[in-house]
Amino acid sequence: MSSVFIIAEIGQAHEGSLGILHSYIDALSTTGVDAIKFQTHIAEAESSEYEPFRINFSYEDDTRYDYWKRMEFSLEQWREIKEHCDRVDLEFMSSPFSNMAVDWLEEIGVSKYKIGSGEISNFLMLEKIAKTGKNIILSSGMSSLSELDETINFLSQFQNKISLLQCTTKYPTEYQDIGLNVIHEFKHRYNIPIGLSDHSSSIYPSLSAVSLGATILEFHAVFDKSMFGPDSKSSLTIPEIKELVKGVRSIEIMLQNRVEKSDNSAFRELKNIFEKSLAINKDKKAGEIITFDDLEAKKPFGYGLPAKEYQDVIGKRLIKDMLKWDFVKGDCFE
């Protein structure tokens, strides 16, 4: 049974094109991820003319508001997107950025909510989401511990199941900024499921996070990292996602199956083949004293004294002649 929930985020990689968006759904259905996540933007409800660009990447949008407008889909289109995800057995997820977006997602039947790090302090929207009773996944990207404390304490009154992702708001994120240490800190501080939201453009941080106990992974997906868009260079391609999923499921098997090192009985026959017995490495006459330099260890085990007992032999006097490569046994000595 899989324990790590793997989310591939499309975000704005569709560039406002329904065709491209549906192509991502089909492509990601072949990778083994559990869920595909979008962002539900309704420009008039979430933004204004004063919102600045995070980075001025766009050739066709004069303002950030114009960009969000171009990223919009209608409620009916979102319903069709959800239906497509259902058909290919991918859980549909979408991060809301307004109360209106929450209403839309409730109407089409989202099963859980992922909260972007910029919305951690949006208690107005968080209360609306919390009142749905559904699970909430928080991203910690831009938040301090005290801000996360405040948000988690606020949400605790509503009894939702809360999860938290370590995230670094840097696109792409360099390895030294991933913050794998935070996974351990979050687990002990909050005692809730912890994961990683990664923007490194690499599979390694997610694989490392799983080995440290992360139970949720999120990353951006893109067909090609040279594509237009704000997140392309910090995303994973479809082949990389397949490799990541394969790695995660392999790590799960390793973590879920305990190896008992106190019992090696299953290796008894192999030990007899590979372990060694003491032997003489030169001809020796009766009456000679055995030194360290006279000894060799040769396979198999059981034909002479065990190699680990070599110190018991050194300094002893032979009572019979021995030929080179004869095994050393207890009856060779006085």
C-alpha cells in the first residue's frame, strides 16, 4: 500500500489553453502520480490593478491582473477538467485564491484543499475552507514558524485534518535552500503529516524527503523546461516524474519492510561458502612455531579453524609436518 501521496502541479503551465491543460492530464495519467493539481484563479475576486508581477516574464500581459484573467476557466470548464481527471484515475486538486474559487471547487466536488504559501495568512478564506470539513494541505513557503503556529492554531478549532509541506519560495530552488532539516522540525513541532513542495527542477529533493519521513510530495510538471511560463525552469518533465514515482515507491518498500539483523540463520549455507578457514601459506616442519606471516585464510568455512581465531594459533608449536595450503586444525599443535 502506498503511503506517500504524490501531487503533480500544473499551475499555469497550460498558459490559459484548455487543450494544453487536458494534454497534461493525459500525460500525467501515465506517470503513477496520485493527484494532479491546478490553481483556480478568478481575477476579479483575487486581484486588482495594483498587484505587481512576481517577475515580469510575460510578453502579452500588461498587468498581473491581465495574466490571471488569461489563466481563468469558467465553472463549466473546471467541471469538465474534474471529469477528465476522474476518467483517468487522477485525483483532481486545485488551490483556490479567493472565496469565490472555494465556492466553485465545492460545486465541482474537490476532495481536499492545498493552500499556497501566499494564502497562509488569509484567514477569511481559510475559515471558509475549514468549514467544509475537508482535509487541508498547507505550504510553508513564505511563512515563519510563528506565522505557521498562528495559522495551525487558527485551523485547529475546526477539526480538519491538517498537513504541512516544507517549501522554499525560490524558482528554481537550489539544493542548499531545500531545507530538508525542516521536515524533522515540523514533525516534532506540529505532530501532523509533513511533506515537501519542491521547485528544484530535480527529483533528488523529493526522494530524500521520503527517506526522511515525508508523506506528501508536490512539484510542478511541464512538458519541456524551455517552455514559456513562470514555473517551467523549476518543474519536472513527464519522464522525470515517472522516474521520481518509481523511486518513491521503491523507497516505500524499503522503509516498510524491516530487516532483522539479529538473526542471520537464512545465510547459514552462504556463510559456509564465503567465510574462511585458517591455512598454512608455506611448508612447515614439526616443532616450528606458527607466526602471523605463516597464515592465510581460505574458503570454505569449516575445513580448518575459523579465520577469526588466528590469534589462538600464533605462537603455538606444530606437532606434525604441514604442507603449503594445508588447513590448520586443533590437532596440529601440542
